[in-house]
Amino acid sequence: MKSVKYIKGLTFIAIAVTLLLQGIWMANAYRLIEKQVHTQINEAFIVTVNKELMLRKNTIIDSTTNEIVGIVSDDFEKGIFSGPELVYQEFLIKKNHEIEINTIDSIFHSEIARQKLYGKFIINRINPSTGEVLETTDPKGEGKLQGAMASEIIPIRTDGSEGVQVLLISPYRAVFRQMLFVLILSLLLILFVGYALFYLLSSFRNERKLRQLQADFSHALTHNMSTPLQTIYQVNALMKNDQLVADTEKRNKYIELAQQQILNLQALTDRILTVARAEQSSLSPDLKPIDVTHLISDLIEKFSVQVKKEVHFSTFFQPDHILFNADESMLYNAVSNLIDNAIKYSGQAVEIELDCRMKENGLHIGVKDNGYGISSADQHTIFRKFERGTAVKRKEATGFGLGLSFVKSVTEAHHGTVNLFSKVGEGTLFELFFPYRTGQLSKTNAIES
């Protein structure tokens, strides 16, 4: 038990460490790609401003230009606006050919599209010293956005009073777009690790459950077999007493007691073997006409003698005498299981209603009690083998957890169904349905009044 706790603890620690490392890796990847995006924007913006400058240069035809400002390089990729480019910007502004940010915006979007960098950008002409926005492509006219990624300022006046800058709005979108493959890979890794750890935990839980079921089964088997075996042993020992053997009444009483315990052991063994056979292959009922009314009456008589509680049976048969094609042994044991459960999982005063009706579609048998009831959660699992429900464990009732699984197997072998209706503290109703098609008797000769 302690080893399971340690393994679970280590598993949760492993999950936490994995998520932490994954988070650190993702954060580092985000910062790296964010830096790459910022570099791409700067490079594309430098090329853009260079191209816009050359467009304005071509609009001025002046043979004295080279003598005034020198030769301006047309290498858009390497211009850094710290030499001739900046002088040319100053010259063109003085000639009233100021920089056009709308043209820059158009050229810049072409550049970033070529680099497959997508996002919403605005271009600002600003005063680098004060940060004042002199002109902007922002539809709101503000030019300042919280959380935007700003490029380096490219100066356009020699005195440093003006410059241009591009802002990427919501940069995380552009970064995550660039990280799409990394995100998918990371998600797949997390899902794989999560599935592996979940499978591991499920295996531990199943193993623990199997151990508990094994212990419960062993305890119940010991309890259910020790009592009849001890009784048989005591009766056998008493048979050595000559005085007891001479007393016919006492002798017959003890012999009947031993025979009853033998029958209990046989029923217990048959129940376990039947469930085992149902697990290996489907049950094959031996269909014969049986007297359902007599079968129910025998069960009432059997439990009335055996039980140590105060049990009151009430019956309803429609019609009074019911014949139906079914496997007598299976039907007997199935109803016996339901009555046994009704008695075990109730208080000291037990009320059991047995309702048997022949209807248009087949035989309906209802077993209702005033017991502890079954919770909604337990109702989903109680028909599984070895499942006994939390309420049963709390009441410390003995059993294997095979009874209801056996009942379900029997009804399914007859192509029927079993339904459960219960509320905690209000008792339980089990309804068994066996259709006519399970046997050869028709509706007409299945019923005798």
C-alpha cells in the first residue's frame, strides 16, 4: 500500500516537473522567436524606408544634386541612415519632398508579406527626443498602443528631431503564428506524457482494486463456506452419539440441518461456476416448462425457515398459476439471489414484495424491499462481478459480489433484461423480464388460470 502511495506521489511530481520544464522551454522559445520577429521587422523597415527614399529621389531631376549631397547608394539592404541616406532625407525635406508614411506603409506590408510575417502594423513619424507622434497611419490617430512591439527609430533629420518607426500591434499573435509548429509539437508531447502517466495511474488503481477484490472474495468465501462446513462437521460428530441416534426425532432434525447446509454449499458452488461459465462463454439455458408460482412459493418457504430476521413476504400472481418456458435452475437461483440481497441489505424488519405477471410480451418478475437502497453511483457498477457498492461495505454484509452479475447473466441468457430502481434509504426494486421468444411456449399455453 505504501509503495502505491510513493509511486502515485512520484508520478504527480513527474507530471509537475514535466509541465514546469515544458513551460520553461516554451517561454524560452517564445522569447527567441520574439527576438527573431523583432529583427525581421527592423530589417524589413530599413529596406522599406530606403525604397521610399529612392522613390522620392527619382522625382527630382537636378544635375547639381550630386555636388550638393554626394552620391546616395541604391543598396537598399545595407542602408543604415547614418551617412548619405540621412543627408539625402534632409535635402529632400528642404525641397518640400517630405517622407510619405502611407507610401512607407504600403512598401512595408509588401516586404513583410515576402518574409511571411503577418500582423497589424502602424507607421509613425515621431520626435525621438520627446516621443511625440507627429504623423501616424493609426486610424484612431493616436500612434501609441499598449503592448505593441516597436522597431528601432530610423532618423530622417540630421538634427535628430524626426524619425520613423513601425509598431506591431498584438505581437504575441505574430509570435505564436511563427511558433505554430513548436506549439503543435509541444501539445503532442504534453498529450503523450499525460496519456502515459494516466495509463500508469490507471494500472496502479486497477491493480489495487484487484488486490482488494481478491481479499474481499477470499474473506467472503471463507465466511460463506465455513458456517455450513462447521455445521455439517458438528452433525457428523453428533451421529457418533448412540443416544442421539436412538432418538429418531432429533436424529432426523440434525440430518435435515446437515442436508440443508449441503444444499447451501451446492447453491454457492453452482453460483460461482455459473458466473465463471458466463465469463468464458454465453450461458445456454435448458428451456423447459416450469411452474413459476410453485418456484416462488418454494423460495419463500426456504427463506422463511433460514432467516434470523423478521421477514414478511407478500406475493402477487397474475394469473394465479403461471407456467413459463425457462431454465428452472437459473431462474430459481436468480430470484433467490434477489431475495437473499433484500434480506441481507435491510434492517431487522424486512418487507419483501414478489410480483409475477404474464403480459403481452412475456414474464415479468419484480422483487421489492424496504432495505438500505442503492446510490446512483453504485447503480452504474453493481451488476459487475465482485462489485458490492459502498453502502453494502458500510453495513458489513457478507457476500462475493457475484449475485447481481449472475442475475444479469441469467436474464441475458434468456434474451431478457433486468432493471433496477432504488433510492438510498427507501429500498430497492429489481424487475426481471423474460420474453416469450426464449422458449417454445406460446402466450396461450404459457398461462394457466
